[in-house]
Amino acid sequence: MATPSELRDLETRSQRYWTLDGIPERVMGLVWLLWSAALIAEDALPRSAWGGVLTMAIPAVLVVSGVGANWLIRRLKERLSYPRTGYVGYPEPSRRQRLLAAGVACLAALSLATLILTGRAEGMERVISPAIGLVISLAFLVLSLRQRAPHLLALAGVALALGIGIGMLKLGWRSLNWLFIGLGAASVALGLWRLRRYLAAHPRETQA
């Protein structure tokens, strides 16, 4: 009979397989870089009609980028991973689970956009970078423990260090731009490193 530890390992094996090739981290980093680009563009444009349009579009950018990231991850895996280590089927979420996930994603994106666009109080500016860095760090810590993925601890440390370090520079709301740039660059670098190791360890089989 399998022990509780072995059962837990079976439950998380598919999750570890999902991040084995570094593709999710790489795409996640690109999403963060896209977020930072949107925030920088919104901040750089004059307060005109075009600036207002971009401001209103930021929540949509956050939501669409999340949906697009999932699509891009699957396409890259179909091209790079599945031919080498095979396809792993994941249970399809129920309609209720899909609606709940979409609702949570939209709520998180709208909350972040609202915080950025309307919460420009001086007191909030000083703590926004450390606060978001801490939240992201804790999220990576939980994922690392649940999925037994120690490489995510590196991103947890980067998020916390960037949040505190950038917060000390007192850049105000611009600190979020640099926080997402730093997180994006670190995540892309980690993903590329893991992808390189994965491709070296699992060469594509050549047909005779």
C-alpha cells in the first residue's frame, strides 16, 4: 500500500512535469515584461485622449496576457517538449472551475489596475513595491512547497529582494515598472536555463 508521502508525490508529479522544461517560467517572465511596458507607456503618454484610452485598456491587457500566456505555453510544449518526453494529459476543469478561475483572474487584474491607477496616495507609493514583492514571493514559496519545485524558491527570493531594494529607492509608482522588469528578466533567465538543460537531457529522437 502506498504511503501518504508517495500518494502526495503522485499528485504533484504532473505539476512538476509541467515546469520541467522551464517554458512556464519563461512565458511568465514575458508577461511581466509586457505589464511593465504597459505601465511605462501609460505613465509616459500625456494626459490626453490617447492616454485615457491606454489607462482604460490596462485591465484588459492584464487579463488578455494571462489567457495568451496559457495558449503560448501549450504551443511551445507541443513543439519542444512533447516530441521529447511525451504528452501528459491533464484533467479538464469543470465549467464551474473554469468560471471560478476566470473570475479570480479578472478580479486580480482589476484590483491591481485599480490600485495602480487610482491609489496614488503618497503613503501607498512608499509601500507598494515591497508589498507586491512580498505577495509574489509568498506565492512562489507556496508553489515551491506544494509542487516540490525548489527552483521556484529562487524567484521567491528575487521577488522579495527586488521589492525591498526598489522600495528603498523611493521611486513612487515607477517602482512597479522596475519590479516587473526585474521579475520578468529573472523569470525569463531561469526559464531559458531550465529549457537549455531540458533540451540537453532529452534530445529529440530521430526517425530511422
